[in-house]
Amino acid sequence: MWLELDYYKQHHAILGKHPIFDEFNRKKRLLSMSLIDLLGRKKQLEMNIWRTKSLIKKGGSPDIQVKRKERLNGYESELANVVRLIG
């Protein structure tokens, strides 16, 4: 966060490297999608969640499991945003 603040102080522009900007860009992309595209994205996210959960159940090394859980959280968050936009 300090990197963002220092950059803004020097250049009067946003650096955009903080993870919150990734979330902002994902929401912005979803807002620009049509209803048909949102429904397709919903189905794709549901499949990704199912697949990732099955991989987590299979197990693996701890570092891979952490990455899978992070990916699962991202999918679930995006799915919640898609469902909110559809409904």
C-alpha cells in the first residue's frame, strides 16, 4: 500500500499494483458483460469451483493446497458477483 501512496505522491497517478485493483478490474469487466455472457461465466465458474474442490480433496503438497484454496476463494467471490448482477 505504501508503494501505491509513494507513487501517487511523486507522479499524481495510480500505480495499480495493489491486489485491490485486480478486484476492481474484475468487477468492471463483469459490469460490461451481457446477460448471456454472465450466464456463461456463471456456468464456467461453477465448473471451476467443482474441479478445484475435487483437487483439494485429492490432496497434495501443502504449498499446492494453499494455491488451490486461494484460487477457490477467487472463483467463489467472482461467482457471488455474477449471481448478484444476474439477480
